[in-house]
Amino acid sequence: MPELRIEATVNGRKVARAAKPHLRLLDFLRDDLGYTGAKEGCGAGECGTCSVFVDGVLLKSCLVPVAKAQGTTIETVEGLGHAGGLTVLQQAFHKAGASQCGYCIPGMVMAATAALRANPLASREEIKERLGGNICRCTGYQKIFDAVELARDVRNGRRPASALAEEDPVDGAFIGASVRRLDAPSKVSGALKYAGDMVMPHMLHLAVLRSPHAHARIVSIDTSEAEAVSGVEGVITAVDVPGIDGFGVFVHDQPIMARGKVRYVGEQVAAVASEDPLVARRALARIKVVYETLPAVFDAHEAMRPGAPVLHDYAPDNIVKHIPIRVGDVEKGFAESDLIVEEIYSTQQVEHAYLEPEAGLAYVDHDGVVTIVSPSQNITHHRHMLSRIIAQPISKVRFIMSPVGGGFGGKEDMVYQGMLALMAMKTRRPVRLVFTREESIITTAKRHPSHTTYKMGLMRDGRIRAAAIKLVSDGGAYGMSTEGVMRKAAILAAGPYSIPNVKIDTYGVYTNNTPSGAFRSFGALQSQFATETHLDICAEKLGLDPFAIRRINAMRDGAVTHTKQTLKSVSMLRALDATEQVSRWETGAPTSRGDVRRDLAGEGTRPPCTLGTRFANSAGKDSESEVA
Amino acid sequence: MARKRGRGVAACWYGIARTATVDRAGAWAEIDDGGTAKIVTGVTEIGEGILTVLAQIAAHEIGVRPQDVTIGDNDTARSPEAAHAGATRQTYMIGNAVALASRQARAALVEVLARYWNVDSRTIKTAAGEVWAEGTNHKMPMSEAVHIAKSRGVVPVGSASFGTDTTGLDPVDGSGRPWQAYVFGCQVAEVEVDTLTGEVQVLGIWAVHDVGRAVNPRGVEGQIEGGIVQALGQGLMEDYRTVNGHAATPNLAKYILPTSLDVPHVTSVILEDPDPIGPLGVKGIGEPAMIPTIPAIMNAIYDAIGVRMTSLPATPEKVLEAMGRRARAARQPVAAE
Ligand code: FES
Ligand code: FES
């Protein structure tokens, strides 16, 4: 295809470039012009991280073919401030603490800039509506709304410019002061380079061939045709691993690339490197893998039954980990109870959906040190594991942690760094890999789903006598963090309550599903969801207020936990008191009394929304203010 | 009335740092030229604000300002080992390690100055870039103090490892000491349920969390707000599904995330019950923030419409289905009579 000639004004500078016609405006800005402030969070118009202005209109540049840029005026986040300074809005993001990982922030700043350009007096509700196309996974949006309101007020004089400045700490004490984030300027300006923004001279791009099967034996892999493709610089498979293959947070059961068999759909089987990412991707089709499909299991309970397909030889029962906790005698406790309540709870697999898809850059340096730059949450452990896998001393393995565009536990697994290292070693060139959103979703760990059977015995006065909790969780095809997740789920399962008789069992199980792994709150979210919902049911049956039933059972200073640890200081009662007070809670048993309670719709709530109405209302106001 | 409101409450507890194993983290500190400080440690920002927290801690302990602190890159070949960025351990583990290392660096500087001024080292104070000896006229900028120390052969440096006194769990009854610091919290949720569509809106969350000691209160709020919205996503909409192992929700068009229009107003209250063991009293917030949210929302749904959502997520379809079941169950006994 002939190249296009693009002439445009970008951030106030005239540019004239040849561009490949299949590129998107996002690629042109990032790869050809180096404006990496625009990010690719999804490549499909769903997240807003790629937002830029084209002739003053806010567009998602991942949806715009580069040809459309011809003759336009484009602004990216890098072009908003003058001479490297920050706009009022960017300063407001800094002041309000509106950036966390920062990956959504350039797009968010663009969308917020558009919002205030469209209506300099936009209300908080209108701001929310105008930011509706931009996802942030970290902040919960509240501080972003605060920032946009602050910028609005400073710009129209309702608040002084000093409202954007750092506040002096009380008595010079920097611990306890809401110091503005030191990394925020680099995030609101788009200057911060994440791994996928980094380039090195002579760099190759990696593309990964993935398993189409949930469970299959690999009969053969033939890479010769792919290797013969012009522009392909290297192909790797499991045979390229020089040391002891296997990684994982607790058990090292996962090979760098599938070895002998595949255990889930999307598992990495081979990888290709080329200077042109398109060449690398196309060459994947030339790798011939012969599979022999095996019976697969997709349900944790089925996987625990005798005769179920076995995933890993070392675990013939498919159990990754069982954690038991025992206190007293639950059967005796149930017999003594006035009330027994039983229920089943279940939670689903959840995607981390950090806005930054996995990315990394690897090279072998002049001293032969294999170096991997990636947003890994655990470079220490990765260094140890990789040194064994590539049979090099630890001093010859170097991990550098790049800024993390959201992790939440999902970047603790060394899922792609091994492939990067192997390819850098094989080609002796820098190699970069950037996952697509689809690759990130279908191949990396999820939050463990859970199935919990719960039985609780209580006395009439609300005291819990006994709790029996059994939680079974689908860990998917590899161990990853399952063992730790089951441990934390178990230790914290019965909640911060003193209970004389406790029986807890958690089971993490192998299946041929997408692996489950570390995710913020790590099993404790699943088990405490069950406990806290269960307590509400019990409170209703006993006619007790939900705070009261928790207070009756709450651990206090000196309490002994379910693992028989004595806690010196327990803030549980203080937390209950403070919550009851700040929420203006109206005391009463949880009997579905929403219709009659009088503590609703007060301070601390937002107005309910019907999509579009706020926009319509404020649009009306816009025209009024224009008339005025 | 098609729209019904309700409220629910839920509490939580959580352990800080790595579980049922000894956790440890290392850090180096140097008081550097120009009265600045350099902190090197093997862990860095994943978005929670730890770089700023560490700069505040170092500034506070050494007596400079946070903007004078440079935090070195996290690089296994260049920085001391500090393990991973997770487990709600950063402020606790790395924060305490940085505090200890900073105290050591400061002590090295103070010792030189005590000799230089011929005063008792206990009278020497440092704050916001200045050094002085109490009860005297001796006072100078930190930059000069560093210069004096270096010309007397002392680089004011410190290094420290912070470790936990923890054990594994007994394989039979689970007894053990998995963490040395625990936090507690509680949240109330207020929801509105559309009984025609089954849609649940969370309008307000009141969240109270013990963090030990808040280094940066705005950052703590950011963790609470972000955690709540992630939990809201899992509670009401997010659902990664596979069919025979094949992802049915492989992109952000199918995998639904909370947007700016879905989020409640969050009122955060920070409780401080200082950790008695670590040098700073800090604990943590990242993970516990999201634990009470889902049960609080589910309990609020029950309050509003009388159905128990025990299977997540409580999507509009599942809420309507549960309402239908409840209505049928309510009719049945009547039919039987
Ligand atoms: S909307 Fe363009 S990358 Fe997500
Ligand atoms: S700060 Fe918004 S996605 Fe991380």
C-alpha cells in the first residue's frame, strides 16, 4: 500500500510526515511523533485514554484513521500547557489528588478540558456526564470531579488562584499533611513514560501465539515457516528455556510458554519478534501446532471429584491448597444455639481492568545482564524466578519497575517477562511487548470466584456461638496466588468477631478456566461478603439493629483471633460508633424498612440519575447563560 | 413507587503486610548536597501515592521538605530489596524502613554538628531544611551542614530493614500469628432500586477505616474512594464469564466497568489507632477499603426491596429475578390454603 502524506498542525507545530495508511491517529501521534501522552487503554473506543482534540473536537484517536488527520489542527495533552507549564485544570488535578496510577489521566484531562470549554460553569452533575466516556479504575472519580470543579471556580474567579497551591503543613509536620502528590505533574501533563511508551534503538516487537484449547496435549510445534518470513528476527517456544522452567507466586507450576500441554484458552505457546509489529503478528499464523485435545473441567466442585481430568501431575486431586481453621467444637456450639442460620453465597470472577495493559521492554546489556523493564508488582521475586529459568546467577538478571498504570494484584504474576527475556537473549536486541486489551483480559489472572456454604449458630441475645464456613474457589489453570488467597480468605472469614467455636475450610482448585490470582482484598473480600451479609440475616431474625449485633460480637482490646493470636489494640468498636454517627443511622432491625426509615436522602448522598437528564437540564442552562 | 431506597451496613477487618510469613523491607537514606535527601528502596508507586508518602516520611524524619526528597528508581541491581507492591504493605513496611534509615542518616549528620558546635547532640534540631542547636545561636541551612559533614569525612547515610514478627499457620487447626498489625473498618451504603428495571444506584457510602496513622489524609481518602468504586463494580455489574474456557467478555464493551455516572458520593472518616510495634504507628488502607462495600450494598438492597442478593453481581436481571421469586413465594402459601 502506498504511504500517505500527512500534513497537520500538532500542538502548535506544523508536521509533514509519510504514514502507513493502516495506522490510526493514535499510532501516528505515539509512534511517529512521540506524543505518548495519548494512551491505548482498549483500542476500541471504550475507555477514553486516547482522547485528543482534532480541530477542537474531543475524539478517541484509536477510532480515527490517520488519513483523517490530513489538514487538521490537533492538540494532545502535551500541548495544553504553555512552555511546559500546567493549565489551571492540570494544576487542579494536582491539588485535588485526582491522579493515582495516572494512566487514565491524560485522557481525563482532555475530556475535562472539553467539558469546561463547552460549559465554563458546568455543574458537578454535568461534569460527571461529560466525563462519562472516560474510565478510571483507581480513583473512584470523586477527586477528579473535585478537580474539575476547582478549576472551574478558579477560572471564573469564584475561588482564588492560591486554592491551587500547596498548603503549609500545620507545625511543619509533614507526616499527617495532605502534601500534593509529587508524581502528579508528570501524570497530568502526559510526560510520564510507562513501559509501552518506551523505545530503544534497534528494538523488536513481540507477538504471542496463544492456545485455542482449554486442555490439550501439544503433539508438535513447527516454527520453521514463521522463521523464514522476511522481517522475522526470532521465534521462541518452550525449547528455548535454558534452565528450570516454572514460575508462580507460591508454586512454580507455570511454564514461560506451554510445555507439553496447554491448560487454558489463551495460554502462551510461542512468540515471534520483528521490527514491524504487523509482521510479527502475521507470522504467528505460520507456526504449526498440532494439538490432541484432552477432557477439560470447568467447575471447581467437579474438579474435586474423583475421576475428574487432572491438570497437574503433582496435584492428582486438583487441589491447589486447603486451609483449615479450628476453634472449639462447632457441633457443640450449634447444639447450644437458640438460632441456626444457613445460607449459600457466591461471587464471580472479576477482571482487574487496570487501564494500562501489560507491557515490557527487555534487553541484554553490555555486561551480559538480562534486563527487563516492566510494571511488575514484584520485581524481587521475579528476579529470583527468572534467574533459575534462564540458568544465570542473580547478578546477571535485572528487573526495573516501570511506572505501573494500575495493578491491583494483577501485575504480580510473571506472565510475560520470561518471554521477553528469552527473545532478548536469542536475538541480542531490545524487545518490547504490549498486550492488547483482549490479551490482557483473556490471559491474565482474575479475582477468585467463590462458593461459600455458611452456617451460624447464635444465642437469643445476639451472641454468636458457632460458625462453620466452607469456601470453594476456582483457581483456574495455574496456581499463581491461589494458595495465599485461600489463606487470607480463611484467616479473615469469620470477621472481626469473637466466636468460641469456629470451623473454616477454604479450597483453591485447579480447573481449565482462566487462572485466578491476586486481586486487591485477596480472598478476604469474598469470605467477608458472606459473613457480613449473613449477619444482616441473623440480625433480622433476632430483631437486632445491624450495628448492635456487630457490637455484641466485636473483638475488643485483648481479643483472641480465630488463629489464636492475641490482639493488643482493636479499633472495631470505634469504627462502628463512628460509622453509625457519620451516616446518621436510624436504629432498627434490618427488616426491609426502606419505605419507613427517615435517614434517607440526606447529606452525603448524590442525586439519583436518569441518563441524559442532567445534560438536558444544564444544556438549557447553557443557553440561558449565553443569552445573559 | 417504582424507585425504592434503603440502607445497609457492613464491617471488615484486615491484616497488614504479607500473610503468615516473615515480611521485610529494606531502605537506604542519604542527606545529600544542597540539603536534599535521597531515598532508595526496592519498591515503587503502583498508583496509591507511596512515593509521596515516603518523601513525607523522609522529610519529616530528616528535617527537609518533601519536594527536597528524591526517591530512586526501583531496580533490583541498584536498590535494596523491599519485596512486592501489594498486601497493603507499602506504607507499613517501606514507610517504617524509610523512617528508620532516615533517622540513622540524620543521626550521622547530627553527630558531626555536635562536635562542630561543641554541643550535646540531643539539643540539635532539624526541620524544613534548617539545622540548629537549641539554646544557642548555632543555626545553618541543611546544605551547609552536609558540606561540613562531607569535608570531615562523613557521608550522612543510613540503612534499615523493617521486619515483622509473624509465623505460619498450623496445618491442622490454623493457629498462628499471620500479621502483627490489624485494621478495622465499617461502611454504610444507601441505594435506590428501580423496581421496574432492577437497576441499583448507590447514592452514598459512609466509610470509616482505621489506618493506624494517616501520613497523607487526602491519599487515604483516594484509596477509600477508589476501593469503594472497584467494589461497587464487582457488586453490581462486573462479571468475567467463560464458556467452556473461552472468554465471553473479552473486551471493555462486554466487560462493564463503573463510570463517572455510577459512583456514589463517598464520605470518608479516617480513624487512627496507632500500630504499637512499628516506629511510625502507621498501618494501611489499600485493600480493606473495598471489603465492606459489597455487603453494605447488598444489605441496603434488602432494606429497599426485601430481596437478599447472595450471588454476585446484583445485575438488574438478577435483581428482577429475585424479586419475581419473592413475589411467587409470597403468593404460594395463600394458594395452598
Ligand atoms: S478509547 Fe481509545 S484506547 Fe480506549
Ligand atoms: S488514575 Fe485513573 S486509571 Fe489509574
